[in-house]
Amino acid sequence: MKSLLAVLVVLVIAACAVGLWRGWFEVGGRKDEGKVQASLNVDVNKLKQDKDHFKKALSDRAKSMKEKLAGLKDKAKDATGAAKAKVEKEIESLTKKHDSIESKMKEVEDSTNENFEGLKKSLAEYVEPETDRAKEAADRPK
């Protein structure tokens, strides 16, 4: 029971820290004639904007994966032997990633501010810009 309570306290503190850092919460106060007045403002629109921005980036990534899959499928039709096996393996891998993104997009829509940051971190690899090496490979002539 103590460990459950400790985990709950840590999660609440983490959610508050992320909220303050991302601008979802604002703490203020003022002192008048020996009285202290504290206030807490919650910016629900900021959280919604962050979530919408992330969903759009995830959606764009899913769309580009779908387009790449279509290109690979066309390439697989013309390939033979080892080249075809390589393309089919790449298609299988990309299809799994695309399906994963599609299922996680639903989770992002239904997420609350507590679990949104966790989802965002777990999906960061899909929405972050490609690495330089991947860009170089894409730019190389075929």
C-alpha cells in the first residue's frame, strides 16, 4: 500500500512539473499588508494545442509511411530474387510501424494530461525529424 501511495505521489508531482514546464499551469501570488494571496491558473487551451500539434505530426508521419509503403510495393513488383526478398522484408517492417502509429493515434486522442507526456515520449521516434544518415540515404541516386 505504501508503494502504491508513493507511486501516486510521484505521478502527481511529475504531472505538475510537466504542466508548469509546458505552460499548462501558472502559479502566482502577491503579498498585501501581511496577507499572502496565492493563485493557480490552468491553461487548458495550451494542453489542447500541444496535443493537437502532436497528433498532426503523428498523422503526417503515418501518411508519409503509407506513401513509402505504396512505393515499396510498386518496387517489389519489378524486383526479383534477393532484391525482392529485401523489399518485402522492408515492407513488412514498415507495415508494422505504420499499424503501431495508427493504434497509438487513438490513444493520444483519448489521453489525459497525465498520460499524454508518456505517450508523447514513447512515440517521439516517429515524429522527430529523420537523422542525417537517413536523409543522405534518401538523397542518394538510385
